[in-house]
Amino acid sequence: MTHTANHSIPEQGKFRRALATAWAFLQAMESTGFDYTLDRIERLEQEVGRLKEELRQSRDSTAVDAHK
């Protein structure tokens, strides 16, 4: 008799477990402070690279102007 009563409980909990799984997945997809920090560092590194390239180009054009 106990087996019959326990058999219906997992069936009733399937929707709840599926909902909990979906909720956990959605929470895992949310951005964390660590993700924000990594994104910000990446953008800053890209900006530094762009500024270095601009500086290199300006130095190259200054050297060409000095030779003329």
C-alpha cells in the first residue's frame, strides 16, 4: 500500500521539478557582477589597443613630416 501512495507523488512533482529546472536555467543566464567586470575589462583592453594604434599612426605621420 505504501508503494502505491509513493508512486503518485513523483508524478505530481514533475511539473514542479520542470519549473524549478527552468527557473534555475534562467537564473544561470543572468549576468553577474563578475561577468560585468570581465566585460568591462575586455572593453577597456580594446580601447587601449585602439589608442595604441592611433598613437602609432600619429608617430608614423610625424616621422614622415619631419623627413620632408
